[in-house]
Amino acid sequence: MTEQDRQTSTNSKRQSIWSIRAGWTPLYFSLFIVQVIAGDAIIIWQEMSLRTHDDAYDTFVGIIQGIGWVGLASAINTFTIIETLEVAMVMAQWIRQKYLEPLKERQRAEWRAEGIEAGREEGRAELIEEMKDWDSRRRESEARGETFDEPPPYLQNGAPEGR
């Protein structure tokens, strides 16, 4: 399964803009629970220790109201964090596709062109060496007065006759 298929699959599991994508659910609930526990502890501590002039009912109502506000604030805060992370990941993917992939492709093309040119230079050097060997054999044969009927190396390699 490709990365785009996974993203499409994950995106299709989202019901609305206010829902969390399936892949982010564990992170969402982990962040939410940490914030709720910390916030509830602060609210309970504040109501129990700082409001000593209240009676038990007012303290209880204050704790319940505080816990409600902490839950709402934690949900909004966690949703904002998760969506910010997701937007950052989408932007990173866009930057990768828009800038990094073309840059990598250009670099590969340059390397390919350099490799082709290096191969041509190496081939030319080999051909020159073969021609020098062939020419020295031809001259030695002529010096001995023998006929030299070996074709030039570039004809053996399949090059055209007039080259």
C-alpha cells in the first residue's frame, strides 16, 4: 500500500472536520487525558484549599464547574494540537513534493549525464588504445613485408565503414 493510499484511507475514515482521523485517535486521547488529569487536580486543589470560606455545597459545585471547563478546554486544546500537527505534516508533504522531489530528480539527471559523459570518455580512451595497438601491429606487419588484413577495431565493434 502506497503512502497516498494510506492517506486516502485515513482521510476517508474521518466523518467531519470536528472528528479525529483514525490514525490520530491514540495520540488525541493520550493528550486529552493528561490535560484533564492535570487540570482536574488543579481545580480540586484550588477549590479545596483556596476557598475555605465556602460551604461543602459551594465547593462541590465549584469543583464540578471547574472540571467541566477543564474538559472543554482540554478537548479544544488537544484538537488544536492534533490539527496543527496534521497541517504541519501536510505542509511537509507538499514541500517535499513541490521542491525536494524535483531537486532530487534534477540531481539524478545530472549524475546520469555525468555518468554517460564519463562512459563516453572511457570508451573513447579504450578505442584510442585499441587503435594504437592495431596501428602498431599494422606497422610491424608492413615492416616485415607481410600483408595486414585485420580490420580496424571500430569496424569490429559494429561502427559504419566510413567512420
